[in-house]
Amino acid sequence: MTSITINIPNHEVGFFKKMISKMGWTYNEANVVRTAPTSKEQTLAKIDHAFGQLHQMKEGQIEGIDAEELFNEL
């Protein structure tokens, strides 16, 4: 078996998970590496994504996570 590493924006992870699943491949969350953004555009995209999620939480479209639960996951 061969492993392939790709770097994608965090907001695209869901798309790739679905694609991987449809192809019959596997995805290992334990091997995900989070790195610092390498450009101003990437940083702004992450901030935009975060504000989008906050808006969705405010509208009741998605549920937030409790800070204590977040720390427990780390």
C-alpha cells in the first residue's frame, strides 16, 4: 500500500473526505498535520472561513463546541 500526502486548506477537508470515501480509499485522521499558513491569502482565507462558521452558528445552521470539550480533544 502507498501513502500520499497532500496539502489542502482546512475548509476543503470535508470535500476530500467525501471524495476519498467514494473512491473506496481510507482517511486516517491521526496522520493529519496542521501547519501555519504560508501566505497572506491563506491566512485571510482561514479568517474568512472562521467568520463564516461563526455566522452559521449564530443562524443555528451548525452547532458550536464547548471550550472544555475542545481542550479535552487536544
